[in-house]
Amino acid sequence: MRAGACRFFSKGLKKELTADDAVTIQAAEYWFLGRFVDETGKVMWGNTSAEPVKLVRRQGTGKPE
């Protein structure tokens, strides 16, 4: 999906928010950056860091650590 394509209006905040997500999936790792930003780029929900969150699959369980 192109950047800025996923938008919605927040009734609570009374402003339009844009999804700013990134996902990287590898055999033993899953990296995720998920947040919603306002028109100025301020993070209104989610990870304020530019660094994605890393989940590591536990060997043999199929579940992230």
C-alpha cells in the first residue's frame, strides 16, 4: 500500500489520522512499526520511536518470545 493511503477520522480527537506502518517478516523474526499520525506527523497512537519492535520466534513453539 502506498504511504498515506490508510486514513480515518477520529471522532474522539476530532481529526483525520494516517496509518504509518511497516512490517518485516523473516524466518525467525518479525519486525513491526505501527502508529497513527495527525496531519503534522505527530504520533497520536502507537510507537513514537522510528525503530520497529522486534519479536523473535521461540524455536519449536511457533509463538513469539
